[in-house]
Amino acid sequence: MTEYEIHPAASLFPMMTANEMAELKADIEKHGQQESIILYENKIIDGRNRYQICKELRREPMCVEVDETDTAFDPVAFVLSMNLHRRHLTVSQRSMIAAKAKKIYADQAKQRQHEGQQHGRDKQAGALVENLPPTKTGKARDIVGAALKVSGKSVDHATAVIKSGSPELVAAVDNGKVSVSKAAAITKLPVDARNEAVDICQHRNRLMYNQAVRHLGRFQTIILGLATEPIGVRIDKALVKKLVKELKSHIKAACPQVRPMDLRP
């Protein structure tokens, strides 16, 4: 089968989890590849997971090319638009994506500036993120942060993790196991203490997740109990609202990185 490289912009988002990959693999194995892999400059810009599965199944991937003559095409913006609506990501995960996007934009701007100097063209002053709309003003971190709906401070935390963190720490944040603020704090620890700190954070998050699941299970039991009351028995809506509010507060306290919709009792 044809081998393809991965475009740097495609790596902004983490790969699917093992369970998600297994589900997608079973679907492709049964129904075939329904969605094309998208190539730009003959590199995969969207569809890394589908490509990996096609390799495992020894199937030639179905691909389509982006028109390389389109000078307005922005690989980073394309990847963001294709993936943000697909993935349920925490604030920390989105912050990591914003930091990676900022670096790609900055690298591209430096490269174009260097090429401009070589050809005797004038510098484009202040173009830290040249690919973003020119009407936008402000720091690069705030621009990409706004696009990912995270604060500039969170982008700074993510930048520190990517720059100074170990591969294990970066992976832990990318996978939603450690918050970006805690990870940034870990990068300031002595090197020999960092891995232990990551393990402690991941263990604590697992405990908080389990606690949140228990609270959700308790809430579900109460609601199911109300639903089995004889017809004609009035359900106290105020009580239900109170229970919902209580549930949200429990989950927020127990597991701030997991949204209620992502929990499965």
C-alpha cells in the first residue's frame, strides 16, 4: 500500500484512544473506509487514525488531495475546523493544541521572513502569526487561545509543558490525564522528581473520576426511582432541579477535568 508522511499540522490533535480506534477499525473492517483521508503536499493533514487502521487491515487508503495552488489555504486553520467539532476535549487539551498551533504559525512566519530577507524583500514587522487574519491584533498566544476558547495563561502553561516537559508529561496532558496547570508546575521540579509527580497526578485523577461516577450513579438511581412511581403521582420538579444542581457540584468538585456528559455510570 502507498506510504504517506504526516503533515505537522495534523499532529495538533491527539490520536484516538485505544477503545475509539477499536470501534473505528471494526466499522472500517465491516463497512469499508467511508471518509477519505485528506492530503496536502502529499502528506496526511486529516485522517491519521483512518490511515493507521488501513495499514493494519492491509487496505489501500482512499485519499483526496487539497489544491496546492490555493495560496489562501491554511493547514492549521483547516485541521482545527475539521477536528474541534469531532472531539470532546478538556481545557487542558485545547490549551496544548493552541500552543502547538502558535509554534507552527511562528515557525512559518520566521521562515517566510527569512526567505524575504534572502530575496531582498522588506520585513513584515509584527507578523508573529502571519497566517491569521491581518485585522486581528494582540499577542499570538491570545489569538490562538481565542480560537481554541482557552485563556492566554493556559496557552503559556501548555507552551512551558511542550518546551520543558518530558514526553510522558506531554502525553499525560494530551490524553487528559493531567491538567496543563499542574503539568506546568511539574516542569519546574527537579528532573528526578517529575515522573513521580506525574504518577501522583494521574492516580489522583483516576480516584476523582471514580468518585464522580459514583455520584452520577446515585443520581441515576434516584431519578429511576421517581420514574417508577405509579401514574398520577406528582414528581416534585423543585426536587429534581435540586438533585441536578447537587450532581453538578459533586462532579465539579470531584473531577473538574471531566464534563458530566462524558461520564458513564
